[in-house]
Amino acid sequence: MNITVIGCGNAGLIHAAKMIERGFKVGILKTSNVTNEDFFSLIKKEGGYNVKDETNGGNRFWVKPEFITKDVEKAVGFADIIFITTTTLQHESVAKLIAPYVRDGQLMVIIPGYMGSLIFKRYIKKDVIYSEWETTAYNGRIMDSLYVRITFYNPRNAISVLPVKEKDSVLDILSKLFLNTKYLRKNILESAFHNPNLIVHTIGMLFSAARIEYSNGEFWMYREAFTKSVINAIKAFDVQKIIF
């Protein structure tokens, strides 16, 4: 299986690294000039980047993708599986960008989904299968000097598939890429409602707004935001979500 990861941010580089570590052929496509441009230029020049995996005993390894590029036609044409790891606000622009090069039979994985496959279906008229994830399999952060740090492992990575009839075959494929990906939601709507970020990120951001502004954005939400009182608020909101 040839895999293209679209997105050169935290999620894209981390998921690419974990698949390459498992021996799969993975290329990386950057679709914007807005964020992480310096890091992209550096890893493109060097042909890869360093990873420290704190979810695996601090294991360090060098990641060398098949390519690191902004060439959309090359990246999409290479792939049997396409991972979309950009922010959800970029789904429409990414769908428009890649639509001319998508072909029948490709698997499109959207991380996270939020029913984003419906946006991609609006622009992609090929026979494509979609899988939406409610969150990431791993998380972490881009550091300096060709360095990406993996700090979080999701032990129960549940996914949904569109069309639903393809769910078993897609789960079989994706469970080979990520061993924690063994669980199915009923449909993409269920995945969207189960996304923890609807509550976790909203509350973490609002309660930490002053800190985020003071730090000029140099803010680690999962390390700094979630004090005991903030977690209590998240739990209370989560109860309301379950009830309604």
C-alpha cells in the first residue's frame, strides 16, 4: 500500500512517522503556505526528520518519507490511501485542490472527520471510500531542528466508514497501519458526536484564553490547560452531551 499524508502539521508528521516505522511507503503533501513553512522547507531539504516517541519508551528514529512535496498531482497519484490531517476548516479547500487527481478505488481517511467526507464527496466524483476518525491515533508536537515529539497514544481509536458496507474491509486495512485501530462506529454521524474535541478543546481554550494570549500562542493545551477544576467542568459538560 502506498500512502500519502496531506498535512505537514503535528498530526500529519506523527501519523506519517508511525506508518513509516511499521514499514509502509508514505509520502507527505503540504497544501498551504500559512503554518510550519520553515519546518517544511528544512525537512524537505534534509529528506526527513527526527522523532522521539514518548509513548514507546522514548524511542528515537529518523523518518525518511518517499517524498515531501507541494506537488498535488504527484502526491495524490502515488497513493492507494490518502490521509487528510489538515484542520477541518481546510477540508473544502483541500477537497477542491485534490479532486482533479483522485481516482476510483482510493481510500480517503479524514482525521478528525466531523462528517468531512460529505464535503469531499461534493467535489470528488470518483468511486472513493471514506473513513472518518473521531480523533487521532497519536498526538504530539513539532519541535525545532528536524524534531517531532510524540506524547499521546489513543488506546481505542474508533473509526467510521462511508459507505457503511465497506466497514469490515476498511477496518482490516487500517488496523494493519495502526494496531489501536480496531473499533467501529455505526456511521460518520456517530463519529462526529463522539469527537472529544467538541468539549475538551472548547473548554480548554476558553478557560486558558488569557494564558494563550500572554504566551503569544506558545501554549501546550494538554500540559497546561487541564487542571482539576477544568477537568471537572469538562466532565459536567460531557454528562450533558450524553443526556441530550
